[in-house]
Amino acid sequence: MKLRHPVSGAIYSNRADGNVDVEEEDGRVGVFQTDGQYVSGAVRFADPHMLNWLGGEEVTPASRSRNSSASNS
């Protein structure tokens, strides 16, 4: 999946290894973990919300009900 950042215009895309590529409009690229930690590349800053949106844990209806029932205990 690829998403364009609404402010910076950078392209955020999933990688097979679970990290996220961030490509700036000038062609520079950086690799980040979904928690925002820099891994490699020329881009050293990424929006943590975009990283988590693309690479974070997928929430399904079943996981939501498990989480809400656990918090109601």
C-alpha cells in the first residue's frame, strides 16, 4: 500500500520486511520502523502517524471485541 502525506507530499509505502519507505518529492528515501525509529537512508524524519497507519497492527472487528471485553473486566 502507498499513501501520500497530505502536507509534505512524501510517499509512504509498506515493505516486505515490515518497515516503511518514505520517499520525499525530491527523490530522497528513508526507511523507518512502524514505531518511528529511523533504519536507513537519506530521509531522517517521518510522520509517526503515517508510519503506524501503514505498518502498524491491523485491527479487525474480532480484535476490537477482544480488547474491549478485556478492558471491561
